[in-house]
Amino acid sequence: MKLLTIFSQISGVFDDIEHPNKDGSLGSDQLASVTEFVFIAVGIISVIMVIVGGYWYTLSGGDPQRVARAKKTILWSVIGLAISISAWTIVNFVIGST
């Protein structure tokens, strides 16, 4: 019950903030900017992790556990990059069609 009381007090805090659009929605330009920033950040992090995985692979010295860790890092970084590029393509298609 206390949670509902706290939420009802907090919910009115943002009523005075002026929204960019009169109906209070986030415009497609703002949404495109936010998604572009997020996808660029994810892409940069993925590339950095591929480099880190390559560094670990180089320094593994043939130790099977360290080689496996490096390969997993590279694999999951590439998978994350592919998912990010796919999501970016889908989001741009949806934003462009509205």
C-alpha cells in the first residue's frame, strides 16, 4: 500500500515539463536520434570486445581455457554486432515508414 502512495506522489512531478510535441509523444526525429546513438554505442562496444577477444587469444599461450574464453568473447561480440545491425535496420525501416 505504501508503494501506491509513493507512486501517486511521484507521478505528478513531471506534469509541468513541456513536451516537444503538443500531444506529449516522442517525435520520430527524437526517436531516430536516440536509437542512432544507442546503436552506435553498441557497435563501438562490440568492436572493442572483438579487439579484446583477439588480444586475449594472442596472449593465451595455447592454454585451452584461455583460448576458449577468447573465442567465446569474439563469437558473442560478433553475434551482438549482427543483432545490433539487424535491429538498427528494422528500426530505421519502421521509422521511415511512419
